[in-house]
Amino acid sequence: MVRIDRITTRGGDRGQTSLADGSRVSKADLRIEAIGAVDEANAAIGLLRRATGDEPAIDAVLGRIQHDLFDLGADIATPRKENEAEGQALRIVPDQLARLEAEIASFNAALPPLRSFVLPGGTEAAARAHLARTVTRRAERALARLGLAEALNPDALKFLNRLSDLLFVLCRVLNAAGAEDVLWAPGANR
């Protein structure tokens, strides 16, 4: 169990922070950038949840995802060891991906097919979901950069990719099942 007694530790005053294994790294490290981006995505989902209280099925999914994003942060904060035993560290697992995929399919089943790209907007809840989606994509890019430098749990990057897909589908659901989607009109302002 996590126990936090002090918030101000002064441990990061010199631009370094600790990873889950106790090692110290620069706050400019790619790993810390990825952890921060995942934290931003979680905050954006928290803001989205303020607009989904009247949608209990969506709010429940988003609440679970916020916990999954903390799992993802722990995964990223724990460097992979060469001979790491399964269960040795908290990692994103295939079941979490499968759940996202099932939710994408379930929510998408009731939506009409798209005939154009969707602009961010529509209802307030959908606009917030679009913001959460774009912040999640940024987290995905930060994690992909880290993955170019060192070995990561491949399911971690897949999780963010699936999550951004789910958020896109939720944007459409929150736009009255697509009826209030703002569609792109190519060349409309030439």
C-alpha cells in the first residue's frame, strides 16, 4: 500500500527525481516526460468526468481508466529488467487492452458510419473528450520516443493507442450518438 506522509521533500530541487526502483534521473529524462504526459492525460479525463455524470456507463469506464493510467505510470516508472519475472513489477497487461477494445466495439456499435473527419467540438462533454484524446495522443508520442531509447512493455504503448481510439468513439457518443459531430468541410474557407 502507498503511504505518503510528506508532500514537500526537496528531493527534486536540483532537477532530479526518483524512479520506482529508487534510481535517480533528470526531470528532463524521456521517461519522466512520458510519465508526466500520462499524468496530463489522466487529468484531462478527470476534467471530462465532470461532464459525464449523467452518463453513468461512460463515467464508470472513465473512472476505471484513471486507475489504469496510474498502473501505466507505475509501469513506465519501473525500468524493465533483462530477466524480469512476470508479476515482478506492475505492468499493463493484455486483459487491459482487451477491455479497451471491447468498450470501443460496444460504444461504436450504435454510431452511424463517418463520412468525413470530425472536428473537435460539439457538446461540452464531447469537446472535453476531444481534449483528453489529444492529450492521450501526446502521451503516446512521448512513450514512443522513450521506446526508441530503451526497452519498454509493448502493451504500454498499445494501451495509449487503444485509449485514444476509445476517447474518439466517446466523443461521438457524447455528441448525441454522432448527431452533433462537427464535420470537416475540406476547402470550405478558400
